[in-house]
Amino acid sequence: MPRSLWALALIALTGVASARAQAVGGPDNPARGQQLRQRIEDRFAARVKEELGLTGEQLTKLRATSRTYGGRRRDLEARERALRSGLADQMRPGVAANQDSVSKLTDGLVDLRASYAQTLRDENEEMAKYLTPVQRSQFLAMRERFLRRVEEIRQQGRARQGLPQDLRERRQERRRQEAQP
């Protein structure tokens, strides 16, 4: 993928950068995480401005929109992970699933998809106030490609590292607890 595509997508992923920066900085070094996050955001902003031909005002508005809706998407994604984990626990082979629980979890996933779609509509509507249709389309396509690539990299990293069994169990337990209504 050309550097310009990466750069544009990165501004859209302020939240991903933020989470990664926090992980890099860690709880013992939040300043390092903040510095990394700021560097990533600044680089993305410069490339987005260049590739889409944005004015300074457009860029400022896009960054604000990306932060707002990126946060909402991250919240929805966290809820989805919790619901999926709860559903996976209910659907284990050899274990009788609680019908009421499965129903609530499944309904929650459907509702979540509707919320995600509404968030995307709201974000698109806000961007339409300051970006042209072509700029919006380019931005959304680039962000989608970048998100897919980030997920591929995450999966590759998980496969290479192989989480220790006790860490996997703790994560599963935490997700189960988050998923309970």
C-alpha cells in the first residue's frame, strides 16, 4: 500500500494509535505513550491534508470527528467482543446452552450492528459538512483498507507470540463478566 494511503488511514485511527501508544507506554510510562500517540496523529494529519488537499480548517474538523466517532466505534467494538465471548461460552460443545442467555446475547449483537451503522451514518453526515463527496469516499475507503491491514497484523502477532494459557483464561473470564447483563 502506498505511503499516502497509510497516512490518510492513520488519522482515522486516532483511537487505534491511542490504544497502541498506551500499550507501548504502559501503565508505568504514560508519557511515552502520549508522545507516540501525538507523533502518529501528527504524521497522519500531514499526509491526510496532502492527499485529500484539505485546508487547515478541514483537517482540524476531520481530526475532531475522527476522535469523537473513533471513540464510539471502540466502545461498540468492546461491547461486541464481550457479547461474542459470552455467546461462545454458551455455545460450547457438550454444554447445554441457556436459551434465555443466548437469546439476549444474540439480540445484543443485532442491536450493536444497528448502533454501529448509525454511528457510521452520523460520522458521514458530520464529515459532509466540511469534506467533498470525493474526499469523504476516499477517506472512508482508505480507513477501511487500513483497518483490515491492522487486523491482519494483530492476528499475525497473536499467532507468533502465542498468549500464555493463564492470560487467555483471564481474558475470557473478564469478557464473560463484561457480557453478563
